[in-house]
Amino acid sequence: KMKEAGYKTCAIGKWHLGDHPNFLPPQRGFDHWFGFSGGHMNYWGHPYSKNKTMHIQRNGKNVDPKKLTYLTDDFTNEALSFIKQQKDTPFFMFLSYNAPHSPDHTTKQYLNKSDHIENGIRSVYAAMIAGVDEGVGRIDSLLTRLGIRENTLIVFLSDNGGVPKIFEHGFSNAPFRGGKATVLDGGVHVPFAWHWPGKIAGGEYNGIVSSLDLLPTFAAAAGIQLV
């Protein structure tokens, strides 16, 4: 639908909606895809299966791991490149960082930001988050430099609640019970932020909202009739 409305579409990062070619982004409405299909991938892009989809791919072709650096940075750089190419035309981008997710890999650059944390596992986990933070910041800065930030709807959310405290690098989701891999409140309450300066006033919304609301909202923003 976005393509029918004149938008260029792009999917970057983790795609966990099926490995068969019919389920991959190129067959699901995206003009461009850079990422992998599966639950997780090591952060250096080395395939862990002979299955073609378990490689980092760009538009259906495997990417040589030697041309990759650190996936969080690679995904950010791909997003920056796409935005630069489409800065004068409407675009829709789905950027799905696999961080922070197992395996716990990071770089010295990001570990320097969390080396004050004595617990090694927690330090690495925090460093992985720092990589995402920096990537989002770079994207936000580019939108500003290009003069399109005010008219760009940015949505940031997680796919599940935080890792519960039963794991060494977990934490409390208080006041909610449970966490990731549970259907308790701690497993389904996630960070959910919207940013569209030209259209949405700042503040906090306390009503019930779900990621399922994204599709009709995006369609309405683009002037698309779904039914």
C-alpha cells in the first residue's frame, strides 16, 4: 500500500517472520532489504547455517562477511544510505536492530561506554544498547541536516518486555510482573515513543495502545485507504 501511494520502502535488520522466500521482505512489499531472517545472528555477520536465509542478505544476495563490520553499525549505515538516496521523495523504512539480543557481542568502541559496570555480562549488554543509541542518534542527525526531520514520523519500540531478573543480565520490570517470554504485564509492556514535530504535540499518552495500531496509523498519515 505504501508503494501504491508513491513511497519507496525499505526493510533493514532482523526479519523473524518466516524463512521461505515468499515470506521475506522483497515479497512482502519492500523495494530494498538488507538484513537476515531468523531469531538471531552473530554481530559479525558470519552465517550459522547453510540455509541461504541465515546469511546477511542485500536484496536476495548473500553479503560477504568480510564486507561487514558490526551489525548494529552496518544496519545504521544502510539506513543512512537509504535516507540520503530518498531524501527528496516519500519513504517508509522498517529498521529492526537485533541488539540487544543474544549472542552478546559488542565492540571496544561501545564497551568503553559501559566499562564502569563491574558485572561483565551486564557491561556487554549495556554496550550493545549504546550501539543502538548511537545509531538512532546518527539517523536523527541526518534527518535534521537534510531538513526533513520535522515532517518525518519516527516510531521507536521494543518487541517485548525486558529480560527478567532470573537471568544474570536481567533487571526488574517493576511495577509489572514477569518479562520477556511471558504474557505477564512485564512481558508485553514496552517502550513506545513517537516523534513527528510537525504533527504530534509532545507529552505522554496514558491510554491503551498497541503496536497493532501502527499499520492503520501509518496508512492514515500517508493518505491510504486500507478497506
